[in-house]
Amino acid sequence: MNTTAMSLVSDRAAEVPRPQALGLGVWVMIGVGSALFGLFLAAYVMRMDGGDWAPVALPWQVGLSTALLVLVSLVLQRASGAAAAGRRAAARAALGAGGWLALAFLATQAWAWTALRSAAVMPVGNPAASFFYLLTAMHALHVLGGLVGWGVALRGLTHAAQVQEVAWRLGLCARYWHFLLAVWIVLVAALGWLTPELVAYLCGTA
């Protein structure tokens, strides 16, 4: 690529507003994450045909985790709205609450894993249990990534001269956490209610 062409590409990239570019990046991350979890769930469904499959009863902590993640999504959406309205204190309070709730979600997940291990449900020996640990661990990694974005949004909110300047950051943060909530609900539905018999019925092989 010659110097003139490189200059044109650079000028066009500079024309793209930063919020728009980062918003596109978040959508790309959501798309990649959706594809990844979709592949894992497809493998989960296909593995159910094995004779060594033994369903795992979800610990009650999973319900608490779900409630916490719903709250995270709600308070981050509230933070985004407050920032757009210029209410810095309200936005900061909601954003801070979202971070603490997200940490509580991770702690509750660790609690659920501990409860399963105490009940002798280990990551090996039963493919259903292996998938539970794998899928929830993968989701936890995405939650940790979401906390990085949360930290960036909090820093921007703290240092911005006008809170409206960073409202878009909080909006992107909320969007990603809405995605995490949607993925979690699908995972819980699959892990808790999807059975080999139901899969066979839906596929017409029963």
C-alpha cells in the first residue's frame, strides 16, 4: 500500500466517531461470544446421547446468581440513563452498585461450584457435570471481561468534566451486561431443563 492510500485509510478511520467505533466493537464482541456459547451448547446437546450421561441437579445458588445478574443489568441501565440526564451522583451510585453486584455474582458462582463438589459432583466422571463447570466457568470469564469494561466506564465517569460526555461509555457497558444476562438465562435453561428425552423429542428421534 502506497503512502497516498495509507493516508486515505487513516483519514477515513479518523472520520469515524469514537463512540460509534467502540459501539461496533462491542457488537463484534457480542457476536463472537454468542457464536462461542452456541458451539458449546451444540456440543452439550450432542453429548447427551452418551450412555454415561447423568443429569445434574442445579444447586439453589444458581437461582441467586440469576437474580444478582438481573440486578446488575438493571442498575447499569439506570446508570446509563442517569449519565445521559447529567446526574453524575446517581450514575456513579448505580455504576458502583453494578460492580459490587457483579462481584457477588462471581462469589455466588464459586459457592455453587463448592456446593456441587461437596455433593461429590466433580468436573470429571460425568459429562453433564463437566459441561456445567465448563459453561459456567466460560461465562465467569466473560463476566471478568465485563468488569474490566465496568472499570473503564467508572474511570471515565470520575474524570469527565461533563457527565454527558461519557454517557455513551455507560451505555456500551450496560449493553454488554445485558448480553451476559441473556447468555446466562440460556445456559441455566439448558443446564436445568434440557434432558436427553426432550432433545430426542424435539429432534424427532424419540
